[in-house]
Amino acid sequence: MAFTLTTLAQDAAQKTNKLPQLVLEIDGVDTVYGIGTIKKYIRIGDPDLYIGDDWVIGGLNEVDDQLDSISLDGSTTTITQQLLQDKGGTSSVSSVQISLVDSANGITRLITPGEVVADILGRKATVYLGFQDTAYPQDFIVIFTGVIDEVVAGASIILNVAHPEAKKRAEIFQPMSTVLTANADFKSETIQSIRYQTRRGVAGTVTVAYTNTGTAGSEVVTVVGNAISVAIQSGVSTADQVRRAVEAKPEATALVLTEILEGQTATAQTTVGATSLNSDTTITVASTSGFLLPATAEGFDTYIRINDEIIQYTGLTDTTFTGCTREAFVLTDPRARGGQHQVDDEVTSFYRLQGSALDLALKIMMSNGPAYFAEDIEIGSIVEVENVGTVANAVYFQGINVKDKYGLVTGDMVTITGDPNAANNVTDAEISTVIVTQFGSYLVLDDAVTLVESLNTAAVAKFKTQYDVLPDGLGLGGDQVDVPEFERISETFTTSIFDYDYYLTENFTGKEFIDEKLLFPTGAFTLPRKGKISVGYSSPPLAVSTLPRLTSDNTAKPDQNKISRSTNKNFYNNLLFKYNNNVLDSDKFL
């Protein structure tokens, strides 16, 4: 893919003698690691900067905390990728290796648990590529982000940085099962010794009452609408006598089925007021461990399946599903009718996911992670922006492009702590704008907060993504997902992006579901971009597109380049669309 270079980087790229610079950043480690000296833009206020010295504003000086320790010998020097649009993604971009020369035991301390950090394994890392004598990070490009998953210590120390794509191999929305520990009644009730079950097809709620106005053996049944009344001799009429009277009344048998509990045929019955034949809306099971809670506003609803009935639930305890709606899918699939369920019947998870393809992809990738995917980000100033001036509700970050590095977009949230002005210490304030400048970047927060000017503040920020809304997901952050590009593609091709309605009852990996189930049918595909998980879209060139032009200046070994055209099967999509998914069997359709 093409990168946009700054003027200083372009000048360095056009030199005959090019000096590459590779920079490694590790989350939680103040030191940055490079090849040779890492430089940055000079700022007034830098340590050891005095009037009269040989420096100019806009010039370069050394980054304070750095180690010249990266060796190209042993480090990954080539990154290749293959686009697989016919499969909704790319071939694996597994990892890069960074070889570090141990100088004065600095790298040994880095990889020793408890020295510099608790453990280097599992730490996020970012790899930048640029040229020596250019400004870091403004003149550099991110070529890889990921997590350090392996350390090999030998003559040199090699860190293996795994691409975020590897996290997509985790399973999502895993099927769960348990068993009933109490009967789940459906439009039924046990009244003393007799169980009454509403017949299928009966609309509304049936009620049953016993009145003390009859004679044992000559019980009288009356039916008004859905109300059944049995005139009994209280304390004398037996269960068998009452059941016989009900079954002898056609209007009553059209409403209910009756069954005497075992061993209670001769048990005397007593008066009882009108009792509704209701369904249980709390389902009691052995354990709800692993079952998910709903996020209905985000298109994720939760259900359980018992026999052929699908039951929606809105809450759960350790052993119960609460807020249940019975026969939740009977209008979609008439076979999913409610029924009486017994102790030890199997209970399985059934989830429903709805939404636009790219929105769902972002939600799945970025849900179920830490509350804040990036923390302790130093703030340069509040309201006052360097080289810009006063900007209402602005939060300025010196030397950091928060849009590229953290993937921040409108709608994400920021929490600020540590500023001496209480008004500036806000929690989950929504971002309305992200703007990049020559020397850094700044956020403009929405009008729900009112920030006050704070120069050289000691405050720090932490970021929360707006897409962390589902109860399960891959737990990636904006520093691992190219959120701005997902949003750009979604906005550009709005009318072409599919909306989905999935029933989730099987095992899926994140990669399989996102690449094959969400992106591929709608013409999109994942690809690595700026070291993150990004997205592309199969479309002809747009009038507003900036198409790359291949010239002798930007093409390596042009004499060896070839253009090949063929009727390759990978350029044809053959999709079969089926409608009205069978709720009880996802492989079949109604």
C-alpha cells in the first residue's frame, strides 16, 4: 500500500545515500529503541536547551530516553502480504522479529520480569520505519503493531511481535449448555392435585376456579370465554371427580388438558379463586456460567433453546434466566412453539446478532477488552494548542498523532485525570473532532463538558472506543484496528454494505466470522494497513480516488515488473442467497 510521507521524509528518501531508521516502542516502557540516534523536533522548554546554542526552532535534537540497540541482522526486513478477496481477507501476517544488541545490560533488564516492567510478554509494541536525521514520530510510518509473544535470548535478544490478526483466531460467542433443575411451565398450572395445560391455539390466558356450590359426584362446570369455573363440594369432591366433570364439558376441553398428579386420584379438593394458567418467566437451571447478557440496543439479543422452544431472556443469576419471553420465534418458525419442559431437559444458548457488516466487524473486534484500551497518555496542554492558539474544549498531545496511533474517531471517549483544574478532569467525555498538526494532534470534546486553559499540565488521558458494546469479542483497541478506514469505507459505500441477521448456535473463530460471514458477501475484505487490521472494498476506481502512479522513482527494479491478466477464478463471486432461515436448524430454510 502507499504511504503519505512528510516533506522531510520525502527529501531523505530521494537522497542517494539513504540511512534507514527502525524504531521500536513498547507499551509501558519509556525507552525507545532504534538504529543509530533517534531525533525529534526541537521544542522550547526541552532539557539542556539554552539561548545562544546552535539550534533553531523546527530543527532536530535527540530523543531523551533512547537506546541504539536494534540490529538488522536477525530482524525481519521483508513483510509480504497476499490479498484474498475471494475469502474476505488476507493471507497470514503473523509476526515480525526485532533483534536487539544488549548494551550495558539494558536489554537484559528489559526482558527480565519485574525489572523494567512486570513482564515483557503480552506487552503491546509498535514498529516505525523512517530515515535517520528525520523527526520521530512525525516523519515516520507505522509498519507493524502487535503484542510481544516470544523472547529469545542468545548472542542477541530477539523479540517476536505478533500481528493483531492473530487475535482474530480466538473463538467468539461460544455455544453453552446446562440442564433444567425445575420444571418450566408453559400456559399451565397445578391446582392442588390436577395439572391444567392450555391447549395449543388458544388465544389469551385461561383461568380455573373452584367454588363451594356443588355436590360431590355431581360437580358442575361452567365456561365463560377463557374462564372455567367448577362447582365442587369443598373438602369432599375428589380430584378424579373434578377431572371427570371438566372433561365432560366440551367448552372446557377445548381450552385445557387435565392430568391428575400421581397417587392423588382420591385426594379431596377445596375451593380456590380464579387461577391463571401462566408461563414461567424465570427458568431455573444448574448453572448459567458462560451464557451472555444481551445488548439489544447494539443488535445483540440472547435466547435459550429447550427442546424446540426458543426463549428470550434479559437477565441472569448464577442459576436462573430472568425476564423471559416464551415462544420468542414462533411467528418466524411455527415449529418453535412453547411447551412444558421437565427437570433435566437440556438448555442451550441461542444468540441473535443484527447490524451492518462493517459496524458488526468493528464491534466484534473491539468488544470484550479492557475498559480503556490506552492509558496514561501524557497531555501537552488543554484549550491552548501549539502553533494554533486557543481552541474551545481542545486536548493537545505533543508529538503524538492520536488519530493514527490510537485510531480515535468521532464518538470515542476520553477520560482525563491529574489536572489542577477540576473542570478538566472529565470521565468518558465524547470526542467530536480529531485534528492532526505538524507537531502533534488534538481532540475537541463535545459541549457536554467545558474545559479551561491549562498549560504544561501534568494530566494524563485514557481512551475508550465506542465499539466496545457487545458482551463477547476479540478485545482489540484502536491501536490495533484501523477504525478510520472502516468508517470511511462504510460511509463511501453505504448503500452497498449488507445488513445481517445472524442466529449464533455454532463455534466460530473471529477471523472466520468476520472475514467469511460478514465481509466477503458484501464485497469487503480485511488487510494489514499501517500495521493494523484494516479493510478494503472491491469496487471500480471512484472519481474522487487518488490513484497511485508507477514511475521510475517509486518502483523497485521496474525492468522485472510484469502485468498479468487472466480469467482467474478468484475474481468471480458466486453467491447463493437463501431466505427465511430455519430457526431450529440453521442449515435449512423455510
